[in-house]
Amino acid sequence: MPKNLGHGDFEGTALLAYEPPKGDRWMTHPLSGDDVKAGKIKNESFLKRKLRGNKYQEVFLAMGKRYAEALLDLSKFNVNVIFPTCGGSGPKEKALKEWLRKY
């Protein structure tokens, strides 16, 4: 076993947080209008902090369309946003892999 685990590294026996799905299935987890509004507020402060100062020319965001509703208008950050809009996690992972290969 590794002695010095870095930030985010876990031993194989570490317990991870788990919450059972809300609703009948994970895919149908509903977001209320209040959830979307709260997400926009939280996302705005996070994205302002991360994208200020023109540190990034391009960012890759992968999420479902419903969760994307909680994003604010990213054009004001002067950054090119890559946002795959179709398919589930598989196509989005493929798009991320192709995007990473560019750099």
C-alpha cells in the first residue's frame, strides 16, 4: 500500500460517500426551477473565480442538457466553450478524449 497518498487518492479499502438515487432511476432525477436558480448562483461564483483573468482560451464542459440549464452565459468570460450536446456519457467521454488529444 502506498504510504503517502496525495490529495484525492484513496486506499482500496476507503469508504466513499453514497446517496441512493432520488426518484425511480438516476436518469430521471428531476431538477426544480429553484434547483436551477440555486445552481446558476453557485456556478456563477465558481466560474467567475476559475475563468477570470483570461487564464483559459478554451474549456470543455460535459453534462446533461437539464443540468446545463444551471449554467450562466459563458460568452462574457471570453473563452471558447466545448460542450458536447448529444449522447450519454460514452459519446461525451469520447469527445473529451479527442479534445485532450489536441493539446
